[in-house]
Amino acid sequence: MLSKIISTFIASVLLAGSVTAIADATVEVPESSTLPPPAPSDQIPEPPSPNVRAYLLMDYASGRVLFGKAYEDQIDPASLTKMMTSYVIGQEIKLGRLHLNDMVTISEKAWSKNYSDSSKMFIEVGREVPVELLNKGIIIASGNDACIAMAEHIAGSESSFASLMNEWAKIIGLKNSHFVNSHGLYDENHYSTAYDMALLGRALIKDLPEEYAIYSEKEFSFNGIKQYNRNKLLWDTTINADGIKTGHLSQVGYNLVASAVHPSNGMRLISVIIGDVSEKERAAHSKELLRYGMRFYEPYTAFKQGQALATKEVRLGDRDSISIGTLNDVSLVVPINSVSRLKAEYSLDQKNLTAPIKKGAKIGVLNLSLDGKVIYKTNLVSLDEVNEGGFFSRTWDHIVIFFKDLF
């Protein structure tokens, strides 16, 4: 009788097959990645290569860099810093700690006369100005004075506000940025990268749509003075740009983080130009990157959120199997006419899946490859919940796992 029982569960083990183990089982895969850019296919030309300090083109959906140069090198972001200031303001509003109609008293430090040789919205000391106008003054007019006023209002001092900026930067995933002020005037300890600035622009669009909507506004009037948004792409009817932010310092040159949406398929791209020679050239080079991306890339959704990619056996639980998938849509952009060459593979963190397993728990990694090169990674999760099984079923499963490991 005993030999018959042993023969039965050995047979069940052999029929069950095996589960692929992952090499780096404990590594969390970030939503956005600096995996190597995909190579152009034979059907598309080489991408533009502007003569600037750093540049890149990013797929908004996946956060993946499509192509670029020196985008992880340390740079001075100049007024691109104000995207971070704006992000903090937007989060404070979203969290209910700040309101658009809150009145801000302008301090001596924030007075516009202190910034006579730089951009400002012309606020006067002692005046009360609503948050809504100061926020627009930061985004549209690039006002250094408005930055100081909002930093003091939110955190008490600019240094405390800079600490908030750095905390939010960590949450967003900016790994090579450090902020010491809210406006971007030169400081040797104030730095970022083109890649981090693209991630910041992506976070603004994704996390704070109401805040981001301001970036498309072309003009701003305050104190009887009309100022125009310095992002020249907003006036260009040949490209559907709706942001993001310009910057300039004599030590750096002209910077621009821009974003545009394809008019027919909805694909959004983000470009970054760092260290160009003029306002005109940074706009021209940004447009060149964006138009290339719109022409030679296309959006593709490989899998939908919650779609079952496979069913896997589970031991020690109150059910025998779970469905596995992803928490979000697996959406990215790929070179045109390359979808047929994509390959999806996955691996699990553990050889044997055992209960308990919570719904949404990470259990592996999904890779998408193009022509043999991994271009997208994301976490694989359980789409079901499995509780511990009863005593006898768990005992039996322990025996099965033991013999499974032997074979």
C-alpha cells in the first residue's frame, strides 16, 4: 500500500513540470528604467544627434529612454528646477495642505527687486498674493521671486523647502539630483541630470494633471505686466506640444524639457535638451527629437492590467493554482513595424510557489525583448489570493515539494 502511495505522488511530481527560477529573486524592478535604448530597425534612419551637452527622448508610457547622449551626466538644471518646485506645490494642493485662494505675504527676501538680473513676476514686498497667481508666476513667467514666496509660505524658509524638494525627488525616483534652492540660480551643490529632469516631467504629467495643465498656458499677466511663456514650442502648430519648462544659465546654456502628444494615436513623448546655444536652437532641437519620435515610433500595449499571462501551481494553500499578470498595463513605444519581433518572457522569484500569497504580491519579473535585447522590465504579480490550506493538504504538499526538489 505504501509503495502505491509513493508511486502516485512521484508520478504527480513528474507531470507537474518545473518553474523557472530567477537569478535576482529579491530585486524590485522600477517602473521606469535606464535599460539600453532599442536600436533603430533597418526601416528607420539613425536618430538626431544635436550638438548640445546632453539630450534624450523618453517614452512617457514606460519611462524608457529611446535614445540620447550623456543623459546621466551631472548638469546644472537652472530654471528646470522650477518643475520640482511646482511638483511640491501641486502635491501640497492635492493633499489639501495648500489652497489656490490662500494668501501669501511677500517677504523682503522674495521681493522682486532682489532679482533685477533674472526672471521674475514683479511681486512687491508686503503685498498679499494668492497661491494661484504665484504658482502661475513660477510656471509661466519663471519668476524667481514667486519661488521664494511659495517656498517660505509652505516650509517657512527656502532651505526647509529644499528639503521637501529632495524628499519628493526620492519618491519620484530621481537618483542623481540634489536641490538647495527653489529657483535654480547657480549653486555648486544644486545639480541633476537630463534623465532625472525627464522623470520629473513625467511625474508632473502623471501625478498632477491639474498642475501640468498650467504649463501649456502661453502668457501671464501680473502687476500690469504681461509675460510670455519661454517655451516656443507652444506656438508651433506643426507639433502638439503642451509643456514643459525652459531654463538658462550662462554657466550651462539653454535648457528645455518638452512634451508632445501624437495627434492620432495619443503617444506622448518627452524630450530634454541641456546646454544649447540659444532659445531658438533649444526649441529647434527639441522639435527635431520629438518629430523623429512621432514619425519612427509607435505605441504598443503588450498586456492589459489584470490580464492573466499564465496559471501556476501553488502548494500549501486552499487552492491549487493562481493566475499571474501585471499591476498596470504593459504599454511602451517601439520602432515602427517591429511588434512582430517582440518576445515576452517571465521568471519567478521562487522555484515552488507556496501559500499564503496575497493578491498583487510580487512573484517574479516579466521581460520584453526586441531582437534579443531586453527593452522593458516590470514586476509579475499574483492576480489571486491564496490562504494556507488545511493540515492534511499542507502535509501532502510538503511531501510533494520534497520529492520535486529531488527530481
